Amino acid sequence: MSGPTEHSTPPKVRRTQWELWKRVARRIRVPLGFLTAGVYLVEIASHAPHPRAIAWSLLLVLPGLALRAAASGTVRKNQELTVTGPYAHTRNPLYLGSALIAAGFALALLSWPLALLLGAGFAAIYVPVIASEEQFLRAAFPEFTNYCRSVPRFVPRLTPIKPARGLGGSSVSEPVTKAATGGFSFALYLQHREYNSALGVALMYLSLLYLRTALEALVHRTW
């Protein structure tokens, strides 16, 4: 009969470490986003962007931006379990939108190191953040378990669920709240300040198109 080795970590310790990392991830995700943007700007200054790559990146960035906008105008955080709009296809449309935007900007620079950095950072931050949020939702909304059976965590399903017919294709033990069936609200979009994402995307594209030229002009003028 085999037993734990001297280097094995007890399950309780592993759970404690996971809970700690979830708290850390929630706190550092915004600062890490600014850091990543800084690294991206350095990459732009170091390598001339490719116009075709920038154009192709729009096929990822614009859908990601639209997905985030639709999700932010639908979700009512901590008030209800939202199961309509993008949430009828994926449980995390905001994070999926962010992933599409990040992938688009990595494509714009044709930088594999940057793509790997973005992928690793996304996994390190958002995997524990998603786990933490699902823990809260499962405790706050009894219908969340049935919702999870019908809607994928990240990669979206093609057809939306229909809450009126019950989550998972059958009646649910706990009905979805009436407010959860609401549609898009521009007031919610503004309340969540999702327009900041659009502004950030616009600034990044302006940087892609003009930052290197501006820096070169500044250097020539200085010298």
C-alpha cells in the first residue's frame, strides 16, 4: 500500500493555497492589465507594425469588444443570476471578450512571445478569478448548478438556452428570477463603465498606427 511521500502536499494545504491565490488574482488583475499594456507599447516601439496584421486583428478585437458591451449591459452583478444575452451562450462572456481582444492585439504585432505572455497571464489570473466567482454564485443562487449543466464555462454554445423552458431542457428546482430574463440596458452599460474598454482599444490602435512614427520623429528632432 502506497502512502504520501515526504514531498507531497496535504489536500487541506493545497486548498488553502488555492484560496489564497484566488484572492491574490482578484487583486492584481487590474494592475497586471496596465503592466501588459506597457509591455505591448514597448513591443510597438521596438517593431514596426504590419498593416495587414492590424487589419486582421479587427476580426478578433471588434467581436470581443461587442461581446463585452453586450455582457456589461445585461448582467446585474450580485443581484441576480443573469442567463440571457451572451450569458445564454457562455457563463463568462466578459472574460471571453477580453481574451478575444488580447488575442487580436497579439495578432496585430505578429509576436509569439507576446501571445504566450498574454496566454499565461490570462490563465494565471482568470482561472482562479472565475473559480472564485462561481463559488459565490453557487452559494447565492440555487439555480446556478442547473445553469452550469446547460451553459459552458468559457467556449460558447451555438444556440442560447431558453430559461422559460427551464435550464438544461427540464424544469428547475429553483426558478430563474424574473429580473434575470431582462435584455440589454444601455444604462447598465454606462453604470459598469464598459466604455472604458472601447476607449482603451481605440488608444491601442492609435498606438499601433502612430506611436513608432511619433517616437522616430521625436528622436530625429532631438538629435
